[in-house]
Amino acid sequence: MFQEFGRNEDVRKPAEEADMPTKAAVNQPKTARGEATRRAILAAAEKVIGAKGYNDASIGHITSEAGVAQGTFYIYFTTKEQVFSELVLEMGRLVRHTIAEATQGIGNRLEAEKAGLYAFLDFVQAHPDLYRIVQEALFVDPAAYEEYYTTFAAGYRSGLEAAEAAGQISKGDSETRAWALMGIARSLGEQLVVFKSDKPIPELVASAYDLIENGIKP
């Protein structure tokens, strides 16, 4: 779903991170207000890093966007890299949750593919900075980048295997199919928000679903 940047071997931490607290773990919010503040910081990080890129975004930029003091940031996160990594994983959780809700109760796998693709593109359109953030994770935090995709692929593969066992789809290599179908969604997402396609989501989904259902064989 996401275009890859070239690997950057010289990702430097800004000066503001040199004197940061060295807490081993992030304090988890104990109140609803604390959770709301943490989510506000994550939302601000999505917007700021998506617009400026990881290197040019600072903790000051993030806290200013979130409307909180810099000291508040360190209650929930210890470094800019940590908030970035959590954001990548949070985006993965949100995408999976969005698709799960959209496909809940759909018994036919092909129909579920259509509904899931529609939900994914709606999500991407609402979070256009998702692409740059996940792209940058390839070199800022490769582990988060890998977890984002492998977790998604594992769930996808499991669903395809269940559909195959139920006779809803043809037999085939579920792992390769999962990655191929993810690639379709990834490319359509790029067409939509990176290349600013003027095609409406229903049209994109209809064309892609026809390809998934019927292939390109005449």
C-alpha cells in the first residue's frame, strides 16, 4: 500500500533529543484525559511528520500542533523516534480495525474483498499522511515497518485460507495472494492521495474488484 523511499543511512537525531529523559518505558495514561492527550500527540505527529518528514519535524512542532507543552510530551513518549514508531503501529491497528468493521458479517470472501478495499481507500483518503510516515519507517524504524506489513499479511492470509476451505475462492498460495492483494490496495491508495487521482473511490473499487474477481483473461 505504500511507496518505498530509498534507504537513508544518515538519520540524525536533532539536538533537542540529546538531553531527553532516559525512561525505559512510556507511561501509559491512567485516565481518560491522559489517553485523550496521548492521542492528540499522536494525531499531531501524524500531521507534522507527514508534512515535514521525520528529520525536519521536531518535538516542538508536534507539541505546538497538539496544543500541549513540550514537557507533556515526555509524560507519554521519551523520543521523537518512539512517537514515530508508535504512530506507525497505531496506523496499522486503525487500518485493520477499519477493514474488520467494514467486512464484519459478510459471508462471501469476494464481497468482503470489495468492502475491505472500499474501507481502506476511505481510510487513506482521510489520512493522506499515512503514506509518507510508513515509507519513512523503512529507514527510521525498520522493525515497525516490517511489523506493519507482516501483521497485515498474516491476517489476510488467514482469511484467504478460511475462504478457500469454505469453497468461496479457488485453491492457491494464500501467502502470495495476500501480498498481491495488499499490493493492489497499496497502489490504488497511492493513485488516490499521492498522485491526486480525480477518480472517485467507487470507480477505483469497481475496476479493481473486476480484476480480482475475473482477472484479465479474455
